[in-house]
Amino acid sequence: MIHRPKPFALPILLLAICASAGAYAAGAPGIDSVRFPEVRTVRYQCDGDKPLTVRYFNSTDNQAAILRLEGKPVLAVSVVSGSGARYVGGRYEWWTKGDEGTLRDLMQTDSNPPMLGGCRAMR
């Protein structure tokens, strides 16, 4: 006996595949129609044995980072930098190059030391 698929089986299967792909894309964190398919958390050890955890949200055209400072989350977005990656959120600037980073309070003068310096990504 030959088994023939029902005429609606293929369209239903295709619809299910498309719906699951759409659900995956919609499930990526995002704001409005901007989605961040790449989300990673990096833990840094800074001078004075101070820890800092940063969660990075990256897409092709947009990058953001969430830092937890004094128990509160700070959303920082990428801005133009001459070298490395520079994120600014409120009064804070998080600047990284490779596995190293520096956190500054932009309300302080340039002569003040950074809030957190010598930060290195932990592996």
C-alpha cells in the first residue's frame, strides 16, 4: 500500500516552521523592532579586587551594555570612540579595549582617578 501525504500536510508543516523561526527572532531581547541576538555577560576584576559584571547586548547596528553600580542597573549605549568600545549611560562612561576596561564618573574632573580602573575580563 502506498502512503500519500494529506494535501494540507506540507503547508501546515511550513507554517509551523515559519512560526517557530518567528518566535525565536521575537524571543531575542530587544527594544521596539531592534533585536539583540548576541547577549553575553562578562565578569571583570578591577584594581583593589573590585568586581564588575557587564551584560552586553549586540546587534549589527546597535550595541548596549548594562552595568550594575551600587546595586542599581545602568543602561549604557555605544558612542563614537577613537579606539576600543565606549559606552555611556547617565553620568557613567565604560570604555573597553580587548579584555580591559575603565569606568569613569563623567561628573568628575579628568584629573580624578577612574571609579574602577585596571578592569580585566575573567576567564
